Amino acid sequence: MTLASFRRFLLGEPLPTARAIHERLPKYLALPVFASDAISSSAYAVEEILLALVAAGAVGLHYSVGVAAAIGLLFVLVTISYRQTVYAYPAGGGAYTVAYENLGLTAALLAAAALLLDYLLTVAVSTAAGVAAIISAFPELASYRVALCVLCIAIVTSINLRGAKESGKVFAGPVYLFVTIVAAMVVVGAVRLWLHGPPAVVPSPIGPETQALGLFLLLRAFASGCAALTGIEAISNGVPSFRVPESRNAALTLVWMAVICVVLFLGITVLAQSYGIVPDEHGTETVLSKVGYTAFGSRGVLYLILQAATAMILVLAANTSFAGFPRLASILARDGFAPHQLANLGDRLVFNNGIVLLGAFSALLIAQFGGQTHKLIPLYAVGVFISFTLSQAGMVRHWWKERTRGWPVKAGVNAVGAVATAVVLLVVAYVKFTHGAWMVLLFIPLLMLIFLQISRHYRSLARVLDVQGASVPRAIRHAVVVLVPGVNRGVLPALAYAKTISPDPEAVFVEIDPRDTAELLREWGELRAGLPLTVLKSPWRSLAQPVIQYCHSLRVEKHVDMVTVIIPEFVVTHWWHRLLHNQSGLMLKLALMFEPNIVVTNVRYRPE
Amino acid sequence: MTLASFRRFLLGEPLPTARAIHERLPKYLALPVFASDAISSSAYAVEEILLALVAAGAVGLHYSVGVAAAIGLLFVLVTISYRQTVYAYPAGGGAYTVAYENLGLTAALLAAAALLLDYLLTVAVSTAAGVAAIISAFPELASYRVALCVLCIAIVTSINLRGAKESGKVFAGPVYLFVTIVAAMVVVGAVRLWLHGPPAVVPSPIGPETQALGLFLLLRAFASGCAALTGIEAISNGVPSFRVPESRNAALTLVWMAVICVVLFLGITVLAQSYGIVPDEHGTETVLSKVGYTAFGSRGVLYLILQAATAMILVLAANTSFAGFPRLASILARDGFAPHQLANLGDRLVFNNGIVLLGAFSALLIAQFGGQTHKLIPLYAVGVFISFTLSQAGMVRHWWKERTRGWPVKAGVNAVGAVATAVVLLVVAYVKFTHGAWMVLLFIPLLMLIFLQISRHYRSLARVLDVQGASVPRAIRHAVVVLVPGVNRGVLPALAYAKTISPDPEAVFVEIDPRDTAELLREWGELRAGLPLTVLKSPWRSLAQPVIQYCHSLRVEKHVDMVTVIIPEFVVTHWWHRLLHNQSGLMLKLALMFEPNIVVTNVRYRPE
């Protein structure tokens, strides 16, 4: 009872299955839920570009707008590609589904592994960046970085366990606030630049030039900035969560999201370059924080709103994954590649087990990397671009098979997307390999192997359990034995039950201390229970061994297939009373449970 | 199987009950087992006296021999008293037994609480002092003090779990080595003193005089030194462990022990005073270590043997408690004042649960007090003297009741002992109250209360379970329901079993996802199991709730007293396969277990 009420307090009242349809999201709520990841990545993607370029000194920083423009172009390309997916797969067209239907099992499992890992990293990176925004405004919190991250993850996890619709409401405010305040910052900053020109003071000194500006450096800046693209695919995974007409609503939301992302991302980059902002290598203040207070002219109210909104959208961006990860895990579970438990709907119509798993693993990841965004980023983009590439390539194949009206154009659009993302994937894997991408390239095949092993187990089990050709179940010969620990009221229900399920039950007593036996036999005689009692010697004081031996000898003597051992138990009224009783009944049960041809039944006595 | 073999590795082969008689100890092994505590306390008791007296400066230290002589006298008195107990109670005359038989229940429980606490403190104090001896010789180990203490406790615990006889062998060496080396030190030191006079250099400077020498200070020194008396009662508790004639052997061993203790204790004190040794207030080097290297003239081999023997006997002194605590706990359990589990003999004929309990609590105590002997000492003597007083007072009453030949003399001896220990008890409680004795004075009544509550529970349960007037158990009306999670071979044994124990069993299926139902019904029809199948709706996706409701409705409809719910299970072949299956069978069982009038039976299917 207390467990149930605690659960209710944590999760809210359970929802009936029939209400699932009402949990659909309108567009204005779907945007924050599914796009918070993509939108929020502008908060750190610009910084990652600058951090890569600053290795070449002030000269390097001048290329930031160019790099950002290339990323913006890629963003538009990928969006157009995914818009076609949303229409083609109204039931949810994640990279996994698209790859499975069009490219086969291996591609699908590769996409699934990449996506799951990516959801996990999204939670870790977004939370770390959100906490970095808080620490930019309040540097004295720097020593609590990991603790703050874990706290945020715990909050987002619990919000998600309460169900999808409530999440939409919680997330709408911060996302729209962030979009508004960053747009305002870009406008105010541009006007100020136009009126007064760039600020006279350089906010912080540029470190020594460590690397010549060259193609590798530009590619690394580009690869780092590609973190801005993470989260585009979320909408295509989540089409069934949209209100009808699902595909149209999802496609519209996707376009809105792309416009917002590209505008904010380019706006921040242009301002940062114009202001000559240099990123902190050791990460005490974020680039967005520097741009913000330069644009707004002070660390006043607007600046604080910017930091607060950034922190909130980033922490809540993790929510994209809390929608996506459990959904993908449940699809994998239904297809037999992941444990079945991941497909169970919880009390609030969400996939509880997936949510808890994601929360736990991302907290571990945060702890492992000390909550540092820049240490997590190199692991990030590989998985994203694997799934982009597979998804687009799968779509090309899809159009080729379908050949609906205008298919060559659609196939062409997806082909361009596939090639572009494949090239970026190679670039990202190459320039980030030693910085951590190798871990991802090791982990993804491992995960695929686990998927295959699980699938093998379920399939072999299905074969074993197949009823084809099995004979119809018939009554069997069985003997019933009641274990009598002593003569008291606690054993009476067990004796009655034994008489109910068998015409000739027996009782046994295991003799641990021979001095007790005579008294027990006398009491048993007085009870007149009508069952024969056998005393089993136990020279080693074991309870289970003599019972098991006796059951086996019974099977031979009485020619029975199975022996039912009835263990009397009594219900304790206070939890601490449990400590006062030998848990020998439980131990005995555990020992007998693994014996073939023995069924154990507890019959409980409740003293009133 | 692996658990059993691990257990065997840890504990050794199990011993049959019949071998219990062979585990009796000859005197030369009983002495180290039961007297190591008393003998080893001379290692720290002298130090405690000096630490109390040094508050009055060099003048104070001159009184150490006087204080020690008073304690020696008390030791002889208590020994004579206990010798009478050993003869009067050959079955083991601990303070608890003597108090119970002669002074009644309250006195007995007071004695029991005091003794249990004392056994616990003996383990903690002895281990801490033993580790202090190691650290005196190797000061670089000082930062591992607590870890070393816990390691020692773990070793002693595991030795004891292997059984009493092996313990005797392990403990004999160190105890006899300690007695020999300390005796040698006293002789060599005395000869050196006689030949050369006291050493010219004072080993360490005396701190400032903080307190005037007065009665209170002398009493405190006396109270601290009374730690030397702990452990005298161990032999009287353990009489049944001696070889026949038990009482005579135990009495002889008691006298040997007293002679050894008093000689070593006084010898060390006289040397320490003659050498003008000053105790370290912050405990880097022990007094015994200082006496040792002054007497032997260097930190050579003999000095190192002394330190090693001290460390060993102290750590092993804890063994006295590992013999006494589980034995007393088992007596309390038999009398219904402690959980019955404490009376179970383990694989090696020792009381496993008591041993583990003592090991765990003493490790906690060590950790709490940072492994510092002088912080634990003030808690120590109160319990000892409570049990001394009760034991002697009980003996006076015993002689008064028995009136055997020469009873007035015997009663007089015990009366002197009782008065002396009662006075010391008051002194100890008074002078150590604020230093920690208050905790003991709070904890002992609490423990007594727990004993009484446990006894009340067992007695009320015995009344409830009494079969007097109960009607003879008869067969009852019952219905049998098989839970069908799906149609596969896993449910076939359950269906067969249901047909065996009932002429008209039923099957039920809980519908979580209505889309699965039609297929299931079709498969069920093909199976031709011969049982009716009922589909139970579950709008909240709960498995247990619909089953419980159905069982209750069955009881009304079919007029049955009880419903047996059969849950099919299948045996997994690899541990990780368990992760791949919903543990819904287990969850369901837990939910149904607490329902009255429902019996749950698992029938297992093993795929080959």
C-alpha cells in the first residue's frame, strides 16, 4: 500500500490505456518537445566552432561566419530530406524503421545503435551545457558542476515519468523564452553594431597561435559546429505523437524548427565574429554569455534572462531524448532486439523502463566526463551522422521501390542529403577520432552484437515454446507432502490444503535436534490430523537436503511424476517481527525451487 | 552450487551434529581461548592508569604502583568469587544464568545487556589496542588505523566461523608467546634496574600539570585501570566447553589465568614507574612499547617480538568475545529474549549468526571512534562491573537457598566480592560519566526493553498458535485458476498440474493490449486443453488487480473457501536471460501473496 501510494505521489494517478489517443500533442507543444534539442544546440555549437578556430589565433576567428554558413546550408539540406521522410512514414520514420524497411537488418541495427547512443549523449551534452550557462552567471557554483548536472537529469527524468502531455506544458515556456530572448539579442546587437560600430575593448586576450590555418583546422571547426544539427531527426521519429493529420503537422513543425535554428545559429555567429569574441579554453564563461552581455550592454536583467533561458532550454533539451530513446527502445523490444520490458507502457502511458535507463546512463556519463561539454562533444556527432546517412540512403531506396508520382525528384533530394551527410560523417570521424570518436566507433558494433544475441535468444525460446505437436495436457500422478516445523495452529491450513488437493497426503518433520522429536510426536498424536508423519534425520542440520531426498524416494516408491511440497507460513503483523523468525521456509523454498519434479506451495496462516 | 562451494571454502566442510562433543577444549587450549582478553588487558590497563595520573604531573605518576596494587587485590577477590561460580554452575554460570536463577528476570536481563555490550566493547578495545602496538613499532602505518582494525576483526570473525577447536590452536601460540616475552621483559628489566639503576634519560617530557593530585584523580586512575579485570567472567560462561571434569578444569584454568594476569600487570607497572615512563597523550607510542625497549635496551629482536606478540594477543583477545557473545545470545534466544536465529548451530557447530553480528557491530564501533583505544575505554568498565556485581550477588542468594556444607563461608566470600564490585561500579560510573559512560547507561536499559518486547512477541505468538481446542484440519472447497500469459509449451505443465489438483480447473488471460486477444483465443482453441478460458480486461494495464478481483468473485460464485492461482514459469539457462523476461510472474506472486484465501503455486517448465 505504501509503495503504491509513493508511486502515485511520484508519477501521478495511473492513466487507463484507452486514454492514449488523448495524449497527442498540438503543434505549439510538439515544437518545444521535439525541437528543443536542435534549437538549443546553437547555444554551444558556435562556441565549438570558435574553440577550434582560435588555435590559429585572430586570423582563424575570421572564418567563423563562413564555417557557420556551410553548416547552415547542410541544415537546410537535411531538413528538406527529412520533410520527405515525415510524409512517407506517418507511423514514425526514425532512421531505424527507414533503414530496416529499405536497407535490411544490419543497416537498421547500425542506425538503432547510433541513435540510442546519440540520445544518451544529447542528455549528457545538453545538461552539461545548461549547467555551464548557470556557472557563467554564477562562477561560485563551479565546484558543484557534476552535482548540478545529476540533479537536472533527475528532475527531467521524473517529469518524463509523469507522461508526455504534461512534459509539453513544462517545456513550452523555456523554449519560447529562449527563442525570443536570443532573437532580441541578435536584433539589439545588430542595431548597436550599426549605430556604434564594434566595441572598443576586446573582451579577453587571444592565446598564442598553436596551429597554422589550413584545411584540417577548418574541417575540425566544421565538424565541431555540426553539433548544431543534432536533434533534427527527432520529429520524424515522433510523427505518431502529433495531432491528426500527423504528417502534415509534423512537416510544418519541422520547417518552423529549421528556420528558427538557422536564424539563431547564424545570428549568434555573426555577432560573435563582429564583436571579436574569443572563447575561454578552460570554460569559465560561455561564448553565448559574452555575446549576450556585449549585445545588451551590461550584465543586467536581459542578460540574466538570457542565461536563465539558455540554462532551461538546454537542460530541457534533454527531453528530446526522453521522448525518443524510450520510443526507439520499445520498437527494438517489439522487434525482439531489446529486452521485452522496454516495451511495457507504465502507469502514465510512457515507457517507464526506457526513461529510467536513459536517466541512469546519462548521469553516469556526466560523472565520468566531469560534466565538461567540450569533452563530450567529440563523442557526439558520429552517431548523429551515421543515422542521417542511413536514413537518407534508405529513403532513396524507398522512392526507387515505390515509384510514386515525381519519385525521381524526391529520390534525388534524398540522394543529395545522403551523400552530404556521408561526407560529413567521414570528416567528423577523421578529425575527431583521437579526441573520443574512437570510443563511439567501438561501442556501436558492440551494441549491435548485443541486439543480435538478444534476438537469437528470443527466437530460440520461441522455437522451444512452440506448441506445434505438443500433446494435450492431462492430469498426472502426484504425491503431496506437508512440511511440519512444529505442532501449532500455523500448520492447520496447510494440512487442510493438502487434504484438499490429494486423497493421501503425508507430513514430514525434519529432525535438527533429536531431543525435540519425542515431544513433537506426542503433540502430533494428540492433534489426530489423520496424516502419517515421517521423521527425517538431518545429521548436518540442513532443512532442504532431507526433504529433497525424501521427495526423490517418494517418486520411485509411489510411481508419481511430481511431488508437491506444502510449506506452512504465517503472516507477521509488524515488519520487525519478521526479524524474529527463522527465514527457513524461504530458504527451503529457494532450495527446492530448482529441483525438477517438485512444486512448492506456501499456505499462509494469519493469526487474527 | 557455487554458493555452497564458496561457503565451504570460507567455513570448511560442515560437521555433523554428533561431533559436537569432540569439540571440547583441553586446559592448555582453553586458557588462550577464554583468558586471552584478561591477560592481554595488562597491555593497555597500565597505560590508562598513567594517562589518568599524568594530569597531576610527575608527582601523580608515583602513585601508579599503589593504584595497580589495589586493582590487583580486586582481581584476586573477583577470581575467588568466580571460582565458586564455576563449581556451582557446571553447565555454564554466566552472570545471566546466575542472576536469572537467583535474582529474577530484571536482574538477569540487566546482566545480559551489560555482558553483550561488554563483549562488543572487548572486540573494539582489544583490536584498537592491538593495532596501536603495531603502529608503535611502525609509525608510518598510523593513517591506516581504522582499516587495519576492520581487517583484524574480519580475520577473527572468519576464524571463529570455522569452529571452536581450530580457534584454540590458532590462539594458543600468540597467548603463550605474549606471556613468555612479557615475563622475560619483567625479569630482564628488573635485573638491569638492580645492576645499573634507572636509566639516565627520561624518554619523553612531562606535560604541564593540569590537575591537583586528589581523591578524584586517584579514583579516575583506579577506574581506568579496572579495564584489567575485563574478561575474568569468560571462563565461568564457558564451563561446558572444557573437557570432563568440566568444573575442576575450568577452576584450575581460572586460577592460572589470575596468577598470570596479576604478575604481568604489576610487573609492567613497577617497571614503568621505576623507569619514569610518561604516557603519550596523543597515542603515537604505547607505554608497553616504551617499557619494552627500555628493559631490553634497544629496539632489537626481543623488542619486535614483544610488539608482535602484543599485537597478536590483543587482536586475538577479541576471540574471548567471539566465544562468549554468540553463546550468551543463543541462551537468550532459547529463553525467548532474542531472535531464534541466534540459537541455530551453523555448519561448523558454532553459532554463525551471533559471530557475524558481533563482527559487524564491533567494526562499526571502531569506525565510529576512529580506532582510538582511549576513546573506547570510558564505555568499557561499566558493563563489566554491572555483571560482576549481579553475578556475585546472585551467588550469595544461591548459597542462602542451597545451604550446602560450609555455605556461610562461601556466601561470605561472594558477598565481599559483590560489595567490592558494586562500589567499583559506582566509582567507575561516577568518574567516567561525562567521558562516555552515559552512553552505556542509556543503551543498557534500551537493550533490556528490546529483550522484553521480543519475549512478549514470542509469547503472544505461542498463545495464538496453540493447538488446544483447534478443530481437526479437513479438506476444504477450493477452485483452481491457471494464469495463461500466452499459448506456448511453458504453460502445459501448469495446465496438467491444475487438472491433477482439481476436477474442474479454469484458465484466465489478462488482456493488457486488446489487439493481442483474438490471436490468443485462436491459439487456445487449437490447443484443445479442455479448460475454459476467461479473458480479464485490464484498463490500467495491471496484471494483479484483475486476477485478485476474479478470485474474489469466484469465491462468491462457486462457494469455495480458497482459490489456488497457478502461475507458469520457465527456467532460464543463462543468468543474463533473466534480464530479458518480464519479471511479471514474480510481481504477480508478490501482489497475490498478501491476499487472504488465495494460494499461489508456481509450476516450472524447463526447456531442454
